[in-house]
Amino acid sequence: MKNKINKTILVTGAAGFIGYHLCERLVKEGFIVLGLDNINDYYDVNLKYARLQNLGINREDIVYNTIITSTKYGNKLQFVKLNIEDRENLPELFKTHAIDIVCNLAAQAGVRYSLENPFAYIESNILGFLNILETCRNFNVNKLVYASSSSVYGLNERIPFSTEDKVDNPISIYAATKKGNELMAHTYSHLFNIETIGLRFFTVYGPWGRPDMAMFLFTDAILNGKPIKVFNEGNLSRDFTFIDDIIEGVYLTLTKPQLDDKKSALYNIGNGKPVELFEFIKQIEICTAKKAEKIMLPMQAGDVERTWADTSDLEIDYGYKPVTNINDGVNKFVKWYLKYYQRNNN
């Protein structure tokens, strides 16, 4: 087996929140990283380009299906703008690069947007994921770690959420596509001997986070004196998980040798400690030194009242242990937000 210095890991969704942080971690650990992203406009592309800039990938150099070498990390990190559903150019990428492991984080994200544009989710999350599986199969990539989501639990009332629970009742197209990914991965593991590890992410937040997520939306509104929308009259709780803890968990699953009895596996990756929405808002108020103006609203379609991850399997199999509490995590995000937007508004 290659040592990590010579191992190449393809990270799809490299301009995204989790993908960006993962690329940085992998390069610093000595891996060769090939990042891929289509840089779609689901949210502010300037944030995506800023993440890439931090990786040494210059915006003006980015052309579709063209490999770019990082000015910061050299040949240890390269990037290509590409759709994962591109059935012509994705296989060519695998043909020209000796890829050892794939981490698929590329997907059309967002529960609410899936109500408006379901076709985008089928194209990226189903057809794109199938293309990833096929290229892994055809180019002898024997390990795939991929992003699933806590949304697959739907209206599950048993808490904490366990991977032993049935997840046959998704309440959004986004959740349905993630459940579909899990079934597809299991099939490819069974048929073609590919090790697949699905990670059900629980409400990830932190520096460089997505602008459509509560952490970002609330901080932005509070700092700019705008009201925040509080759904279900505030009777919500989320298993908020700080980005550093998520990256540690993904890194462990990517780099630890295959477990003898698990060719296809699913894990929850969260903090394991749900936080009430009002407590979350309170922490933002403390860190920003501003009071939130709240607009109380009913439950949104496709949303759930609470999420809570049972992460015991990930702890047992990979030694995963989240360490960041909500106070520290919110504080780190607010500091990043102030620095990023102060710099970009000057």
C-alpha cells in the first residue's frame, strides 16, 4: 500500500464549506489532493472563490475541465472545475490521474431549495453520484467516502438518531436523494468490492460556512440590525457540529484501513448534544454584543423539529470524539465573519 505522501485523494465539492477545510487538512497531512467543484451559484460564488484562493487557486485561472496547480501548495494540490455528472470528462480525469481514494462532498445542497428546483438534486445527487460510483468501479478506486445527511431521518421520533433506525420516510427531495446515495453505494460495495463509507452530517457550522445556514443567516441579520426568522415559534433543536470536529471525523474515515467486517458502512457524524434554537441565538447575541429582533413563524415544509446524532459507532470504529462546544464554536464563527466581511467591504 502507498504511504500517504504518495496517495492521491479526489475531493469533490472542494470549493464548498466542508470540502475546502478537508482539502487544507489533507494537504497539511502530506496527501496529494485533487479538488473538484462546479462552483454553481446556489449561494454566493465569491465565497467559494475566496475559499479556493486560500488554497492557492486563483479565480482568473479557472476554466471548465482544466487542471490548475495551487500557487500555495504546488503539485500537492490541484483543482479542476467540473460537474460530477459529466460522463465524458469525469472518466478522463480518472484516466489521467492515479486516484487512490475518493471523498464525494459534491451535491446540490439545501432542504428548502429542493422544494423549488427538484431537478437540480436528481442531476447532481443521483446522476452525479452514479457517475462517481461508475468511475470508481472502472478505474479500480477501492475506497469511497461520501456525504449523506441527517435529513434522511425525516420525521423519525426516536432519539438520538441511530443508523439502526429505518429511514424510509424522507420529507424532502434532498433527503430522498441522500437515502438513494446510501442504497447505491451499498449496491456497488456488494457487486464490485468497493469500500463505501457514508457520513450523515448533522448541522455543520463554523468559519467559511454556507450563507444559507442558520449560523450565517442569524449572525448576518443581527450584526446588520435586521430581524431573524424563527420557525416553529422557536421550538426547534439542532445537533450543531463545529467544522473542525467534522473534518477530524472525515479525515479518520479516509485514512484508517478498512474494517474487516464493513465493506459498506454508514455513520452519524455530529456533536451528539442538541442545542435549543433560542440557546443558539443567545450565544450569537453574546458574541456579537447585539440583541436579535425575532420574527416568529410556523414550521417550514420539509423541516423537522429536532436532530440528535448517536455517534457511538463512529467513536468505536474510528475514535471520533467531537470537542468543540457551542460557545466556542459560535465565537470562532463570529470572529471569522467580522474579519471576512470587514476585509471584503473595504
